[in-house]
Amino acid sequence: MTKTEATTAPRPEDRSADNDPAELIGNLARAGRAAQSRLARLSGPEKAHALQLAASRLRESEEEILAANVRDVDAAREAGLSGALLDRLTLDSARIEGIASAVEAVAVLPDPVGQKIDRTERPNGLVLERVRVPIGLLGIIYESRPNVTADAAALCVRAGNAVLLRGGSEAVHSNRAIHAAMVSGLAEGGVPADAVQLIPTQDRAAVGAMLAAAGLIDMIVPRGGKSLVARVQADARVPVLAHLDGICHTYVHNAADPAMARKIAYNAKLRRTGICGAMETLLLDAQFPDSAALVGDLLDGGCEVRGDARAQSLDSRITAASPQDWDTEYLEAVLSVAVVDGLDNAVDHIAAHSSGHTDVIVTEDAAAAEEFLAVVDSAIVMVNASSQFADGGEFGLGAEIGIATGRLHARGPVALEGLTTYKWLVRGGGQIRP
Amino acid sequence: MTKTEATTAPRPEDRSADNDPAELIGNLARAGRAAQSRLARLSGPEKAHALQLAASRLRESEEEILAANVRDVDAAREAGLSGALLDRLTLDSARIEGIASAVEAVAVLPDPVGQKIDRTERPNGLVLERVRVPIGLLGIIYESRPNVTADAAALCVRAGNAVLLRGGSEAVHSNRAIHAAMVSGLAEGGVPADAVQLIPTQDRAAVGAMLAAAGLIDMIVPRGGKSLVARVQADARVPVLAHLDGICHTYVHNAADPAMARKIAYNAKLRRTGICGAMETLLLDAQFPDSAALVGDLLDGGCEVRGDARAQSLDSRITAASPQDWDTEYLEAVLSVAVVDGLDNAVDHIAAHSSGHTDVIVTEDAAAAEEFLAVVDSAIVMVNASSQFADGGEFGLGAEIGIATGRLHARGPVALEGLTTYKWLVRGGGQIRP
């Protein structure tokens, strides 16, 4: 939007779909819903075949996609982007192959649509079944990774949903090229073109209109950093599937196997520090005998450690934690460490500071493990494993659309099942209600 | 609120919890959440026992409840209430027994908390389970039926949830008496008193504060008429479980058994006209031979029938339907009737006008039945049965908190399972992620 546009109120005759974001989103959503009702009638194999064709078309379109990506990367460099942000944006031949392979991987996942959840027969002879059906029209709002355009579209289509995609402005040309290839392959396979629509404007007001489109968009999934997710959660009138923070705890119980605890803590923090399942706070039981060695491993591995007073006494390299450290998702090689007195104390700390994503206990005491599993109220609760396993792929779900820490509909890693709802089918033989 | 209060801005020193609705709801919600975390630790039998005690206390408190109810009924009469509204409000000994029995019926339902949804073992040895857990804190907003105070509280407690109850002002004294009896019995059974709280003010702003309490209240269930549900759906920032309309269709296919079709149509419309599962629109296939007799039954039974041109030709008593008839939930002995040409035409009418609650086909043609079940996208789709079966009790779910037509979390009749979410339990033996 130029400054003139931003400061001049539109005249009534300008209120076309081109510049009224609500009207634009309304038109796209209605087209998407109409396409979805046709998509919903395709069989599982038909949808799978259409996704295979989309993958092929992505490979065939490598030249166009890379040319579009060069425009984005050049513009981003000119705008001063660098490092990780630029890396996320940049495509090459191998990454396009990765995008196409990911679409194929979704194509071969079992079709969730039509799966029976349960069946009951009533004394009056009515037979009730719940079967999975698509949700309808989803909105995906994401940032600079162009692969999301293909990943998210593939998951939505596999589950019979239409989707409105809103990518970051840095990736606008890449997203358009990937979208064009996807839609062309899908259309060849019989998926209506409007089932996968890319919002054609980078106007930020279009995002606001998506968030406000209750009744037109059934669910929104934000994929990106915390500020994006926070804005979506704060403003959306449409249900949102997301997690804001991954403040994951590992509690090393007094009955933990020391070697296992050291291995798990190191992996949970340092395998990859930038993922939402990375440990951010370590809780060491005061009775655990090997705390100094465990923290020493992390410090030696290049991790900055901030501790409470008792933790600081374990190693002189530990700095003092401030109160906000306990509520911080670092996403880098920084860790907060507290010494706690027993399981109740650990659970209280987790209840006060966890973001409800993934929390772990390390212990050889089966009763303590079961108590922790029962009492900690997070989307994922683990015993004797690294929190970095918190991932749809690692859970055997295939690709995930995201990890949810809300309490309704779907929780933890959300894959195809979370992109469906159900309906009740009732088969009778003329029953009337007395 | 008196007129003076309503028109005078509060001075800063007045902004206590007593007159700041957001602060009031915040305080109640925090107390409720704290109570819920203790309630969640009770076993299934402990919760069941506490509900039995609550039922006993309701019976023992009959005198107090009836005395409170007389105050409400007298005030309502003075305010000019009459008929159905006054009847809903009025309690007697039999109705109190009914309320107590309903609480006992919930007590004996299977505990959903802790139920395993599924279990998988990964190649690396991690064992994953999904188990049902309480949602947290629910809000129930209802109108003049005082029995909801006990019904809704019992369902919430059975599923381990805390609840904020906001009843209608007509029933304020009755609700307080019922609430006091419930809480006293529950507390004797070890359920924290704050697990079931009645909003202590009838200020309408308290409802607004509940609807805005995202992050404090996990889900709101409105129980009442369309204007209440519409307001809740329009204003809530908290997820809402509800249905606005029950515009239920019965499609009599050309291959319907005539006697069965007549019986089902009559029951679907006239058994009880005021429930959400009552038929509001009848679609008669142009090839169905017995349409005149079927509509004649309904007319003879006292039903007003409004039809399109072809339907009007069936019986001279049928008046002309207006376009809005197809989108109207009458909830009385009025029916709209259209003649349609085949299943696709019927499905199109349903897609355009159904509220997504319950839609029915009557047919002896199995292929047509399966096509209808597959294509109609309503919460409940029936073959050869009366739509009046759309009810949690009839579905074998025990008591229901309501029927939902939204697409996420729970759909159709919502009972205990819909008042839970799940978490992932992961049991390992020291696995770290490669």
C-alpha cells in the first residue's frame, strides 16, 4: 500500500473486491467452499492421484519456481534480510525436490475421510455410526518459507478440505509459482482449482479479513513465529489451531538413571535449539546425585545456563536466572535450571510456567512416572525420552500441519485426523420416537 | 441495575470486583481453575459418589428450593410472564425429584476421563497413547429453566471440569437454592466448592465478560432460545459449543415405503413441535406416489402446511410458502413442503437451507440411502427414521449438554466425551532423537 492509498479514504465507487479486503476474502471463501463440496466427492485414490500429479508438476516447474525465487531473494537482500531468514526463503533444486517429495508423502498417507470412529446399535434397532468428514475451508497464514505453500495445500486436499493460503510478502513470487504448479497438477487430477487459492494481495488487511471471516472459514492455522501466532490468536473470530510457545520442561527425578538423564537432557536442549519441542527449562531434583555432571555436559556443549541459587552452586559457569527466565522460550543454546524438592514441587513449577506443549520426567520409579503422566496437563507428557520427539512425523502421523496447545478439537501434533470432523450416520427401518 | 447506576460512570475507587464485570469473572475463573486442578485428581468413583451426595442434598433441600422458586414465580407473574415461560420456571415436588434423578443418572455414566483413545508403538520403542482428560473450566449460559443449574453442573463435574453457571434472572432465587444444595453435597464428596460457581450478579455485563474471557474459560455452552445463542456466537472470544437453528429436513424418496414415510413424517413433525430435532421442511419426490395422503395426515393432525406451487396442488388446505419459509425454524405445528425432482435436487435444497442439524431420507433404495448419507453434510444424517431421535439420550450417550452444529471439537449430540479433550502420553526407555 502506498502512503497515498493508506491515508486517503476510498470513495464509495472504489469499494470493489480489489480494495475491500472483506469482500475479497468473502468471494475467495465462497469459491473455496463451492470447490470443497466437489472435492469432498472425490475418492481417496482420486485425491492421492491428484497429489501425485501436483508433485510431478512441481518437479517439471523447477525452472519457473527458481526464477521466481531469485526475484524474492534479490528483493530480500536489497531489503537487508540475511542469515536464517534469507536461508528459509532460498530455494534450490534439492529443496524443490524436497517439496515435491513431501507432497508425495502426503499422497500415500491413509485417507482419513470416511473412517469409522465408532458404531452402536440401539435397543430400538437404530444403527449409529460416526464417520470422519472434511472440516470444510481452512485458512493457512504463514511467513517466509515457500515450502508451506505446497505442504499445507497437500495436507488440506488429502483430508478433503479447501484452503486459502496467505504467505509472507518476502516469498510472494515463489509462492505464486509453487501454487500455480500445484493447482495445475491437482486440476489435472480432478481437484477444482478453487480448492487451493492463494490470496492475491499482500495487503495486511487481507489477513485481518481472514481472521474475521467466521462462518466462511472454518479454522485458521498460523505457521510462523511467535508474533504472527500471537496476532492471529488475539484477533481471530475464526477458530485457531496453534501453539504460541514451546516452554518445555525436563524434570530429572531423584530415581533417574544418571547416564540416561545426561543423554536425554543434552539431546532435549542441544540437538536442535530452534524447534518448539526443545527443552527450555531443566528441573533437577535436589536428591538427584548427578546434577553437576549433567549440567556440566550442557555447559561443555556450549549452552548458556541460567539457574536459581541452588542450581548456581552446581557449577561456577551458571549465571543467575531472572524471574522471567522461567517463562521464556529461548529457541537457542540457553537454558534455565531450577533445583526442586520432589515431584510435587516439579509439577507445581510446570503448572506455573509450562506452555502446555511438552513436558518430560526422567525416572526409573514407575509410580513417579505414572503420577507425572497423570498430573501434568500438557498436550504431550513424556517419560524417559527427549522432548525433541514432539513432532507429528516422530509420532507416526506423517506430515503435521502444526502442534496445538489449545484444549479443543485437536491437541499436540495435528495431522490429517485433526483436519477432519465427523458426522453421525443413523440407519433405521422406519423407527419413530415414542 | 438501577437507572442511576446505569447512567453514572463509576468513580475509580468503585472499580472493585463488585462492579467491574471483567474483574469479577476473572476472579471466579481463577478460583474455578484452581478448583478444577484438584477436581481432576479425584477418581471416577469419587466423582460419582459426590454426585450421588449432591442428588440426596437436592431432595433434602426441597423445602428451601420450593420457597425460593415461589419468589421467582411471583416476580415473574408480576412482570407479566405467562404460559410456557412461566411453566418452565415453575418447580414442584415432582420436578425436584426429576432434577435429583437426573444428577444420579449422570453419576452412573462411565467416567470419560482416563479412557484410552489409541495406542501406538514406534519403531524406536516409544509407546504413545492418547487418553481423555477434562477440558478445564466451562461456562454455561442459560435462561429460565432452573433444572439446568443441576444438569449442567453434574455433567461438568462427571467429566472433571469446573463450571461457571450464569442462569436467567427470572430464576435467580431458584438457581441459588439449587446451586447451594448441589455444592453442599459435592463438597461432602470432596469436590472443591469453587468447582461449581454461580455468577453472583444478574448484571448483563457479566455475560459479556464471560464471552470475552479467552484463556480463562475454555468453552462456553449456551442453553436457551435463539436470541441467546445468537448473541453468544456473535460476541464470544471463547470457543462456543451450540446450535443456532434446527431446520431439519425429511426427504421422501420415490422409492420410499409409503406407509413408513407417512408414519415418519407425522412423527418427525408432530410428536413434539418445539424440539430442535423436529422436522421443519418436508421434501417430497415428484415420483413418490403417496404424497397427497402423507400431507393429508399432517393437515388432519392439525399442522399448518405451506408449500411451493407443486406441493399446493396436493391439497387445497396448503397455503403458499414464501421464500423465507425455507429458512425458518417454526418450532410449532407449521411445516414447509417442496416437491423435488430426484435425490440431487433434494440434496441441493438441503445444502442451501439446512442448518446442519439433522436431515433424513426415507427410501427402500439402499444406493440412494448411502448416497444421501455420504453427500448431506449435516451433524446427523438419517435413513428411515424420525428426526426426533436427534438427542443424546436416544443416541445412548446419557444426558447431553447440547447439540452442536459447529464443525470443530464435537458435532451432533454432545455428552461427556465432548466435555473432554485428550493428551498424549509417551513412555520411553531413554530414547533420544537422532
